[in-house]
Amino acid sequence: MIRRIALLLVLAGALAASCAAAARSSGTTLNLVAYSTPKPVMSVLIGAYQKTAAGKGVSFTQSYGPSGAQARAIAAGQPADIAFLSTGLDVDTLVDAGLVAANWGHLPYGGIAADSQVVFVVRPGNPKHIGTWSDLIKPGVQVVTPNPFSSGSAKWNILAAYGAMRKAGKTDKQAVGYLKQLFQHVVSQDSSGANAMTTFLSGKGDVVITYESEAIAARETGANIQFVVPNPTMLIQLPMVPLKSSPNYAKATQFIQWLHTTAAQEMLARGGYQPVEKAALQRYRSKFLPKGRMLFRITDKLFGGWRQANKTWFDPNTGRMVAIERSVGGPGG
Amino acid sequence: MRRFLPRVVALGYLLVVLLAPLGMVFYRTFQHGAAPVWTAISSPEAVHAFELTLLVTAIAVPLNTVFGICAAFAIVRRRFPGKGLLNAFIDLPLAISPVVVGLSLYLLYGRTGWFGSWLTAHGIQVLFAWPAIALATVFVSVPFVAREVVPTLRELGDDQEQAARTLGASGWQTFRRVTLPSIRWAVVYGVVLTTARCLGEYGAVAIVSGRVAGKTETMTLLVDDDYQNFDLSGAYAAALVLAAIAVVVLVVMTLTKPKEEAA
Amino acid sequence: MADALGIAAVRPRRAAPRGERLGTSLTLGVVTTFLGIVVVLPIAALVWQSKGQGAHGFWSVVSSPEAVAALELTLGAAVVVALINGVLGTITAWVLVRDSFPGRSLVNAVIDLPFALPTIVAGLTLLALYGPSSPVGVDVAFTRAAVVLALLFVTLPFVVRTVQPVLHELDVEMEEAARSLGAREPTVFRRIVLPNLLPGILSGVALALARAVGEIGAVVIISGNNPYRTEVASVFVMNRIESGDPAGAAAVAVVLLCIAFAILLAIGGLRFLLTRHERA
């Protein structure tokens, strides 16, 4: 008796699922697969787009998750028309899978939707007076940053730390020495930037290194934090690309084009992201880039672009971070 | 004193490891009142997540129940080579971390996986759709019914079954009319545990579901989603619903398990 | 419980009639097919992937200092947790079966909570309770103790639930007999009760070990995941996947699986030996 009911349940469930799958909306559907935090700002943007002539009748599905995991999912077959990820490295994963054109860097604005920068998030009132990279290695300061092998955010952080040291005149050896010291102060290495932020919010650590956009997003939802922009720091460039494999390639490209209009970029700016479009950037410059601040980029000779930087620093077997992690925690370290 | 010490030790252990965290879930959820909790669990995304979770559970539970009963019967009542091996394989899903489950499903059903090209050629979407979520959930909940029925079958002994056979009942009749009723409560208990496990699965599903809001998010993914977006009250609300279902299920089980309680 | 006293019940072994053998084959066929598709196939894909870089690649990942540290932490913590569970779980089962106090059925029901609660929720609450903002002033977050704590939570039900049924079926008369013959409590426990409980305890311990070795959800939130210090093997595997080395991830995952498999087989065998007297 019970078995019969159970069987009916299974059949009903399967039927419901297939019905749901079969019911497709008329008009185009664009599948957006994005990294974890742009959800609020993308909801606003999508809503605005659907009110324009080009966006009428276009519906969206949205998926948010850790950038690397999302890129791997797309490479493994997740239906996607637009990928909005947090590092160019994750886009290269899609290039290697044959899903994105290898010359995506030649897209308008270099394929970048918006920018951010590496900042320090501290407790209210900044009790430990953390403002510069050297402050991070002051005695007693506890730092939270994600695991550099798994998290895009952590990669930005480490390259930013190294770059800041080199820009301040230190040699390569001294800069690496700084990184070793920094990691001695690291108390938690979560797998993603979002997890690192929640670790910090749960009370651990004096400072978490993260994206400015994440800091602003957290603050908007009432988190009790403030953030400091160190000088110099690294420009974070967030790529949004259409997928070659998408059946709606033209529509996807249209959306991305719209995203680069002044109006859309201003929405991004209000959401905590640095615009890339000239007019919007001009208007919001003072909010994000006060005078006298130095920003360096992944394309600087120091790093040589994502592929080079990733190989040098974050290869799981031969990357420079392997030795640094080992010297901090490993045998004899 | 003889009674007192073990009681204190046991209750203290349970309090620290189990009861206090449970209380914490309730506290954290309702910290800001009941209204945000209701908003969180009645949003369309939450409702859909609930439906998807139930669908997947409705698939996994019957499958694993039938499997568990058959496997338990074979292991306890029959002789065949490789019994220990079968036993170990049944328990193995307990040992596999969900991340590994997700990875292995990618390896099988992903675009470049063992069945990838066949699936793409036939337009069948396994990964990033409900079939993969169901597969992952079935995988992780395999052991529970078998684990409950095996010791019960062992303890019961097969005297009654032998008697039925000598009276002329066939194998199937004996199974249906003697064995099954005698393991009824073990099966119920196992079903309850399986259901709870299905409802709570997160790691493997997070990897294979595609996390498409409103389409392939289960309740546990919703908890994570809210948590990642700093919507802590939303996260705890969804978590509380899951915990509440678990508690209800436990209570139902306690009420329907008469034998064990008559000390 | 004549068997428990060592008096072997003489039961003639009858040859299985044809119908029964057919039924057995059919059942076994269904069971192995299901298990094959659901469990064995994914594991096979995993093993195949771990061979991706060849034996040399396999070994270099598995023997890398970070992997070794993670494996040591995982196994060490799992053993500690299994032992704690073995002792405290048995005591808890004893109290729940033999003792009576108000709220006992509630406590009994709650034992299964770790099975029911999603592991991330468990991790979150443990962090809230025993982490930096702990209301009871206990902060063990981001230490190895946190790993043990998280694992204790998720493995708590195993020993309790495998020992309880045995305790229920245990014949009190044997203990009474021993007491009336002059044996004191510890002796009664050690010589009458414990040998009967041991197979149940062992089953529970094996399951707890297997579970602890693979746990990630609760541990990942509270342990800090610092490589070489508080990173468990499952987190190491996850990081390898995330950094684009699925073969290395599969290698360590396969090692973990082999360990779990070996534990399950070994304890299954031990059970078999211990309960030998119960079979004709």
C-alpha cells in the first residue's frame, strides 16, 4: 500500500518536472551565469533593460555562485548565454573549453562590464588603525583572505599586495618576504571571497581584504563594517562576455552593449561598482578614485596578464604561493 | 549515584554538542521577529526551492527504500560471495564528501564526460537540471534504510520465516506476509532518516545544480544563496524550515515507534 | 539468548530450493544494478580521473606536504571523534534505554538531528555558539578543536543508534543471574553486557569514522581551512578542483575512499568474527 503511494508520488513528480521543463516562455530567454555578489545590481539592471525597446519580451534566468565554480559549470555544459565572472582567468577557462572567443579582450571595453578595487574592510572605528599594506603585518593584526588557489578574490588580493610592494620600490625578494609575513597573520583561508567576508562578519579577524563592490554590498545590507582604500591598490576588472555556443548570441551581445551605455553604467556605480564608460566614470570619479591615488592593473608588465600571473603565482604545484604557504604553515615552517 | 553519573555525562554531552546548537538556530532565526522570516520563506524563489526539494526527495526515498529492503534481506537471510564487499559499498556514500560526489557526476555526465557527447547528441540535460540533483541526492541517501533493516532482521531471526516455509508458503509470500511486516518499523525509521538526508543535502547539489534562481535551487542552496548575499535572516529562515521539517519528522517517528519506548 | 551464553543452537543447514535461489539471484541482480549505477559508476569515473596524470602525477599530489598534512588532520580527528563517540555514545544509549527521566523521549528523538540538519546550518550554529561571538564565552573557531567539534556533531547519532537496539534485546536476566552469583557492577558490565554490545559499538564506530573522513559542510565553516594547520582532506580536494586540477583532486579523493572502504571492511570483518557464535 505504502509502496503504491510512493510510486504514484514518483510518477507525479516526474510528470510535474517534465511539464515544467516543457513550458517555455515565448520570446527570447537569456541565461545569465554570474559570480556570487552582483545579484542585487543585476536585478536592477535587468529590470531596466526589459523596459527598453531592445529588451522588451526578453526574459532572463539568473545563476549566482563562486566565479570559478560557475566557469567550470559552464564548461561542463551549464546552459549560458552571458557569463559575468570575477576574473579574466575564469573567462580563459571558457576559452579553453571552446565556448568563448580567444580574442574576447578585443570586445568593447576589453570585455569588462565594470571595475572595482582591492580594499581593506575593518571593524567600525578602525580600532587597529589599518590603512596601508604595511599595517597588515603590524604585530597582533589578524587578516582574513581566501585561499589563493581556489578563490579569484584571493588572487586579486595577493597580486595587489605584491604589486603595492613593488610600486613602493621594494625588490622582488623583499615583496615576496612581505607576502610571507602577511600570511603569517592570516587566520582563515576560506574557499571564496564571500565566505571570507562572512567569516569576518562572524567576528574573526581585524581586517578582510576584498573587493570594494563586496564591501559596499555588505554595508548596504546593514553589516557593521567600514572600509579603507589602500594606496596604491589594484584595479579589479570584472568581465562580462557572450558565449559562442549561445543560440541567442546576438541578443546577448545587445544586452552587453546596453550595459555599457551611460545610464546602465550609472546604475552600476550606484550599486557600488566603478563604471568603465567615460561619461559615467567622469561623474562618479570622486566617489571611487580621489586624486593622488595609484591603481595598477593585471595587464601591467609586472604581472603580464592573467594567464602569466596565474601560472607564476597560483599553479597548484609550481606556483610561488605554494612555497609561501608552506613556509608559513608547513613542516619546518 | 550509579544512575546519576552516566545520566549527567550523557546529557551534558548532548547539551554541548547538540541541544545548544539547535536552540541557537531558533534564536538566530527569530532574532528580528517573525515578519522577515515569513517574507523570506514565502517568496517565489523559496516556494520553488521547496517544491524542487520535495520532488527530488519523492524520487530518492522510494528508490532507496526498495533497494534498502532488498539489500538487507539479501545480506542477512541469504548466502552469496562478496557479502562483505556489498556491505561496504552500501556504507560508502556516508564516507564520500559531497564535493567528490559532484566531481564524479561532472566526470560522468558533463559536456566532456563519459556520457557527455551521447547526452548532448540526444538533447538530454542531466547536469544543471533536476536529474543531476536527483542523482546526487539518491547517491548520498543510499545507506539509511539498509542500515536500519539489517540489524533488525538479524535480531529477529528467521524462525517465523522458516515456519511459514514449512507450512508451504512460497519465497515471495513469506517475504510479503512474514518478513515485511516484522521489519515495518525499521523501514519507517529508515525512510525517515533517508527523507531527512535528502532534505538536507547541500554540497553535491551545489555543484551539479547550476544554481539557477527559481529553477534549480533546492532549499539548502537557497540558504546558501541568502547567506552569500548577506541576507542572514533569510538564510536562517530557510534553514529553520529545514530544521523544523526534520524535527517534525523525528517526532512522527517517535510517536510511531511503540516497541522501543516501553522500557 | 541461549546463543549469547555460548550454547550453540543446532540448526540443520538446508539446501536452498530452486525458487529461493532464483529469488535470491533476482534480488541480488536488482541490488547490484542499482548500486552499480548510483554508487559504483561515479566512483569508477573518479578512479579513472585520478589516473589522469599517471602514477607519478597521482603520487606527487598525494605525497605533497599540504595533502599529507590534510590527510593526517582528517584521520587524526576522525579517530579521536570515533573514540569519543564510542564511549560517550554507548553511555548515552545506556541512559536512554535503561534510565528514565522526564523528557527522555524528547532527548531520544533529538539524537537524530545531525542526520536531519543540513551540514551548513550545523556549521553556522556551531560557529555562532562556539566562535568569536560566542554567548557562552567559548571560542574554538579556526582551530583544530573546531574540526573535532564539527565532526562530533555530525557523527553523534551513529554509535547511539547502533547500540540502542542491542541494549533493548539484551536479556536482563543474565545480568541479574550474574549479580545473584555475587558479581559486582563493573564485572557484570565488563563480562556480560560489553561483549554483547561490542558488535553494535563497532558498527557505530565504523560508520562514525567513515562519515568523519568525508565531512566537509560543517567543518568548512568553522575550521578556517588554513593549509597545513586546519585544512581537512575534503577541503583540500575542493581547493584542487577549484584551482583547475581535477586529477589531483580525484587522487586524494580516491585515497580517502580507500581508507574509508578499508575501515568498513575491517570492522565488518571484526563484527563477523565476534558474532561467530551466533551463527550455527
